[in-house]
Amino acid sequence: MGSSVRELAGATPATRDRYVDLLRVASLGAVVLGHWLMAAVTPDGVGNLLAVVPALQPLTWLLQVMPVFFFVGGFSHALSYRSLLRKRPERPEGAGGSEDSVYSAFLRARLQRLLRPTMVFVLVWGAAALLVQLLGGGGGLTGVTLRMVTQPLWFIGIYLAMVAFTPPLLKLHERYGWGAFAGLAGAAVAVDVLRFAAGVPYVEFLNFAFVWLAVHQLGFLRADGRIRRPALLAGVGLVTAGALVAFGPYPLSMVGMPGEKVSNMAPPTLALLCHGLWLVGAVELLRAPAARLLERPRVWRTVVAANGVAMTAFLWHLTAMFGVYGAMLALDVELPAPASAAWWAQVPLRITLAAALTAGLVAAFRAFERPVSAPPGAARAAGATGAGPLAALGATLCLLGVLGLSMVGFGGLLDGRTALLIAIPVSAPAAVAMTLGGWLLVERAGRGTGVRAGRPAR
């Protein structure tokens, strides 16, 4: 591992934007740390520290950094898709299929890094949950774990949608620039007006697309060097988000809170989009000093190593956290009341143990995060004109499956527990089947297209 990291770091081209790699690692790291810190676990269940101590909710304006990850995703997707377009093979006039092949190769390259470790996580947890429930378990903290351990998968579902929509949205960006972002932001405004002013039911769910795709669009602008006034972007975003929270129907917290009537996260609101604007502007202001820091070989090797396991760590970090709490309960270690002095004194120990257990899980599963090249000559027939639609169908099934699993969890497997996904009841086995089937379709469509994706850009 050490030698390969050293080789990768040493082979970094001078043109690579190292700051983007740092932002990817830092944003996922902040989410993990936030989950570990905000979980208020007691023998009776799991609460949220922000609900216990509402005065801490302004911290979410720093710790809610998912917009930064999606912004980085837009940057990387633009570079990756354009690179594949340049590499596509020449085809005889009228042969068709060239753009389909690029799209399917792009989806396979981008989704492989997400779905291989995700499917391993899902299958391991699914088997464990089935065994636990067959043995008559599933109560107490174990039941809570089975329900909650899949919740972070919502992020992967949204990211899948961003990958799938990259080609058409990139075309809009290339034609309209900031106008494409403004169109998505305007749609998000319209949704919130219909939701809060007109009371239109269910319209708010459209902002899962409009808000996050607008943030993703900022990554396209970054790729083309069109974010020239980051201070202005940060200021407008911060002031507007503050005004919306102060005078509008939006809550202060930028993460979901138990029992709240309105959440800025689920579904996303205009306030969260403005929060994303200020975060993007803020990280762009830090770009120059961070770039100088990343020129140091040891710092860059650390970032390279972290990028190689970031998705695996994200997938398993809640497993580690619940494992620590479970061990404490099994050893009769007292769990102090959340936010008490004893609880705060215990925080460093709990986080250290969760980090150590996460490192162990990463060591066990990190191999699945490495991309795998398609076998030579595999599925040549899929590289024809049907490759694009096949890949799109696969990505859609993956998206629905992952989102469904994030909602239903692994609790109640034997009882047929379901959750509503776009008004359709979905069980955990059905969600797993959709994800696995979609992944196989994307793999089939992306192999043998004649387009070499190479090492995925991050």
C-alpha cells in the first residue's frame, strides 16, 4: 500500500488540480466526524445532539459540507467526460453509436468506484441482518443499527443521478454558462414558492434534483475557470441563506432534525442551495494557500492515500460507530446523558475508537474500491448504438435501489418491512435486487465500447 501510494503520488502530472482531491477527502471526512459527534446514543435509542443542544445548530453551517463534495463531483465529471470524448474511436460515417459508447464508458468508469464498494457493503450487511433476525435478534441497539446503517446511502443515490445527467447538463453549461446554473436555481426557487406559498403537495421532492444539480453545475463552472469572484459568491450565499432562515420558513440547522416540520435537507431547500453557494465561495478563497501546502510530498501522499479509501471509510463509518457503542453496552460501560459533562469528556475516547474500528474495516474492504479494467473483447455487442440506453437504464435502477435501501434499512427483513419510494413501497430485498441488476447493466453497456476510460479522475 505504501509503495503504491508513493508511486501514484510521484506520478501525479503537473496539470492535476490537487486541491480538488483535498476537497473530496476533507468533505467526506467532515461528514464522518459530524455523524460521530452528533449521534446521541443511549440504551433507549439514538438521538441527535443538535436537538438536545439547539445552540449548537449554527455549527451545521460549517459541518454540512455535502455541497462541497457534489461541487467537486461536477468538476471531475466534466473533465472525465470531455477526456472520453477526445479518446473516442473514429467510426465510419453513418455507423452511429459513438456518443452512446462514450456515455456508457463514462457511466461505467464513474459508477464502478461507487458501486463496487457499495455492493460489498450492502451484501455483507444484508447477510448479517438476515442471520441476526433468523436467530431471533434485531431488538435494542442492534435493531437501531439495522435501520440506520444504510441511511448515508442517500448520498450515493444522489451522486448516481449527477453522473447520469452529466452529458446533457454539460452541454447546457457549454452553451449557457452561468445561465444553466441560474435555470436550475430558478427552478429550485419556484419549487419552494409552490411548496410554502401555494401549498402544492409533493412538489418539494423536485428539489432533490434542482438543488443538488445546481451545486453540481458549479463544478462545471469551476472546471472552465468561470468562478472568478469567490468572495462575492460566498457573500451572496451567506447573506441570502441568513435572510431566508431569519425571515422565511426555513430552519436554522442545515441538517435534518428529528420531529421538525421543515427540513433543509430532506428534501433540499433554497436555503440549502444558498448555503452551498457560500461554501463553494469559501473553499475557492482557500485554493491558493492549500495548493502551496499540497506541493509538499508528504502532504500530497497523505491526500492520495486517503482518496484511495475515502468511499470505503464513508460506507463503514456508522458500522464502526455503532460497534463502539455496542461494545460499551456489552461491557457495562455507562453511557452518560447526551451533552452532559461526562458525555463531553467521553467524546475523544468514542471518536478514537470509532476511527480505529473504521480503519480496520477499511483494511478489510479497501480492495473493492480499486477500479477493474474490462476484459479484452468482453461484450463487444454492447458497444453499439444500444449501449447508451442500456447504461441509462442500469443507472436508473441503481439510483432507485440505493435510495430505496437508504430509506428502508435492513430492519424487518423477515417481516417484509417497506418504505415509500416515489409513492411505491420498496423492501430491502427489492432495493438490493434493483441496485445489483442496474450495476450489471452498466457494466455490460460499458465494456467493449472501444473507449478507454483509464484511471478515473477524482
